[in-house]
Amino acid sequence: MLSKKLLKIARQPSAVSQNSAEGNESAPDGTASEAGESVASARPGLFSRKGSVWSQVATRLSKQKESQKSTPLVPRIRYENTYRLEPEEKETFDSCKVRDFVGELLEMRLKTEKYNPRTVPSLTVNLSDVIKARIKKMGFKRYKIVCHLVIGEQNGQDVNVASRCVWDPKIDNMATARYTNSSLYAVATVYAVYFE
């Protein structure tokens, strides 16, 4: 029944808009056409061929393309290679400064924290992201920063955290900071690798 009414609306959208303006009239078959009128009056011409959804989408897309063509494109700035193989003196990675900063951050964040195996994975990821973001803001240009953080439960055990890297010892560097409380331990290692 509803599909027949929609079919009638699609064939005669102007008649439906006139009926909706006059009020709630009955359809030619004697039934009230409230559903059809509400759909058509809300969006006149929606079901006609000229006003179909796809044609409206196509016209909007063509208008967007025309507006994009009318605005001039700004050429992308291309920089030449610097061929710098070493950082400048003021841009070198300062491991003492980073170690002090990371130690203070670990102490501030983990001072009241208790070890919980369910929350430690998300804590580790969030804290390492914070450390990496803050170190990037310190101004070590052209350095790739990698932060490795280990948090474990403090049970009187002995833990050794070791790493091995292949890098240029004159340019690349690292910093390590540790923190322990009665419930947990944390070891943060920050690697700085110069990007040539």
C-alpha cells in the first residue's frame, strides 16, 4: 500500500505539494495519504527524476569541483637537500638534560601509583608517548626519538634491562632514567638517532 503511494508521489510531485498545501485530503482510491504527503512536503521534488538523491549529490560534487578549479593552487615549496651528516653544536642530543627530565616525570607520575596488571599496559603506552612528545619539543632537530619504557611489580626481585643498538657513537645518543616505589619499578630508555 505504501509503495503504491510512493509511486504515485514519484510520478506527480506537483500534485502532492498542492494537496499538502490544502490539507489532509484523501487519495483517489479513497484512503488518506498522510504518509506520502509528509514525505513529499518535507522535500518537494525529492522523488522526481530531476530531484533524485543521486542527481543532487552529482550537482553538489560538480559545484565543489568548479569552486576548486576557480581558486588558484599555491605551488608546494620544495627545499633542496642539505646534505648535513652531523647536527650543529646547539642541536646535539643532551643526554644529561633528558635523563633529569625523564626521572622527574617518572617520579611525578608514578609517585602514588600502585601496580595493577590490568592498568599497567595502558599506563606504559601513555607515559612513553608523553615522554616522547615532550622530548621532541626540546628542540633536537633531525633526531628520531624512540622511547622504551618497562614497568613491573616490585617484589624484591632483581631485574636487568639491556639494549643493543647499531648507530654512530659520535652523533647518536641515549638516556636512561629509573624510578622505584614500594609497589612498582620503572625503567625508561630514550634513544636519539640522527636522521641524515
